[in-house]
Amino acid sequence: MKSKKPLEIKLERTLATTPREAFGAWLNPKVPGTPWNIGEKLILQPKVDGLFYWLVTGTPHYGRFLKVVKPGLIQHTWMSPYTEGRESTVTVSFKKQGEETLMTLVHAGLPDNSNGRAHIGGWNGFLDGFPKHFKKAARKKK
């Protein structure tokens, strides 16, 4: 029996901010719309070989940072019961696009089954909320 090719998810959002501000906000647990903003427990060390542990509704998620390149790239491993023991990789990039920033999130190495595909809804939930942070910040500046 052939094993399925690992699943890769790619999602993009346009943010009304600079890459530097987006990068900093993504790693700030106080900013809504990031995975780090919710959960019962969080350990977050966003530096190369730094670790994260994130407990959400009783489900542990953990990994290690592989790349942290300001202001454009964050890459870390990602494991949870939904990766079924596989170490997957999350890469988040921020690129200037006119007056805005294109944020791209790629989650690679997931099992191609319902557990792996559940990450699509999870990441979309965060990425739908994250741009709102910058709209609120822009209104405050006015």
C-alpha cells in the first residue's frame, strides 16, 4: 500500500501595515489573531532553536524555531496530536506589497487525512482575525 504524500497548506492575507510591524505583531502573544494569543499555557522563545509550547483546549502543540529573520521570515516545526507524531513545518513570510504587506503561511508535512486537513480551518481562523489588528491600530492613529 502506498503512503499518501504529505499535505501542504498555503494561505495568504494582505495586511494594512509594514512587514516589520506584521512580523512583530505575529510574535506578540497579546495580539489577537495569532496562535499565541489563545490557550491555557504558552511558552514562546522566538529565536533560532527556541521552543514553543502551546496548550489549547487541552491539546498540546509544540515545536522549535528554525529561522527568525526580521522583518520577513519565521519558520518553526509544529507537532500536535493532529500531526500524528510527524514533525511538520510552518513558514510565515511578510513581503512589502505597495503600501501593505503580503503575509504567506505555509504549513508543510501534515498527514493527508482529516487530522491534517483540520489545520486549514485552524489557520484560516487565525489569519482571518490577524488583519483586524492593523485596521484597529490605523483607526487609533487617526
